[in-house]
Amino acid sequence: MIVFMDQHLNGLLDEFDSEKMMVPDYPQLYTSIGSSKLVINALPLSKLRTIIPVSVNLPCSKTYQLKLDEVNLDNAMLTLEDRQENIFHYLSINPCYTFYATDGLIDDRFFLHINSSFGNTASTSNAENDSSEDTSLFQPLITQYGLSGELLIELKEPLPSACHIRILDMNAKLVYFSALNKPKTLLYLSEGKGIYYITIDNSHTVFRKKIAIL
């Protein structure tokens, strides 16, 4: 469990931490601070954009599943990085990640990426099927042509720096990634029917939208 607390209450952070009680012959999951293995890790709100190493200790070699049970962060994107398989799995979309591992301690394979606009200077705008409006300055226009996978991405000038687009399917698989360096970009999703999640970000702002190809 990762808990975020007001950084002005630093004295309570250590008190909120809880060390992991290891149980033999069962899979163990925890984060670490120094030599301490924590099942509850309290972090200041200033760490709402951070990468947390996640350790697992496994009793046998087989297929396991990591599952995100609950998130109470607004506008948060949680990503599990599997450095052995070179996979970034978007837990915010698909909360389960299945993997194979051999028995023993693994402390350099899994990393939890937390990216939330709450408490940070960066802002996030959200839209679903054009049903909501956002007054932020960074508001890309996404036009979907009929029910095909053809999309037109339009950005207002001057263009933001370091702007990228990512598109994920319902299984959190990355199906499209590219830099956006022109006012208009036409792209085609060849994966077919389904729900897709579009993220467009620059160094200051994140924009998200969900579309359906029927």
C-alpha cells in the first residue's frame, strides 16, 4: 500500500510506515526504504510523480499476477514497469498484470510509476467522447471519421514543446506512439473495433480522451 500525506506532517510519515511480516511459502510483495521492507509506505504529496521499486519474493517458479485493488488519486496514471520483459503496463486501465518468474527474491524487475496532477504544477484535462469541455489552454482537437480508425489530431499554435501521443487498447497494450510536431496529424488505427484511450502530453500538461471504434 502506498499512502500520500501532507509533507508538512513529516513527523507522521515514519509512524505511518508499516514493516512487512514475511510469511514462509507464500508470495511476498513490498517496497523498501533502506533495509526496511514496507507493506505500507507513506510518502509526501510532493512525490505524486515518482517511481517506486517493488520487490517480490516468490516461493516457486510459475506464473503470477499482480493486481491493483484500489486507487484514490484524482487524474492519476499508474504504470507498472517490467524491466526484464521491457513492458510498461498501464494499471490505470487494466489493473492486472500476469508474469512468469522463478523462485526467490526479485528486487530489480518491477517499478511502479505514479503520475498524478494532484498537488503538482502540471495540469490534466480529461474528455470522453466529446461529452465534456475543458477550459485549459492545452486542449487538442481529435476528430474521428465515421466508425473507422482514422483520426485527425489538431493542436493550437504555438505548438507545445516535447508533445507526444500514446494510444492504448482496452488491455492496456500500446498500439500507437509518436511525437506531435505539426498543427495537424492524420493517423489510422488498424487494430479494428474496440475502446481506445488517447493520451497527449507535453512537459506541462496531460490530455486524455476515450474513443470507440464500432
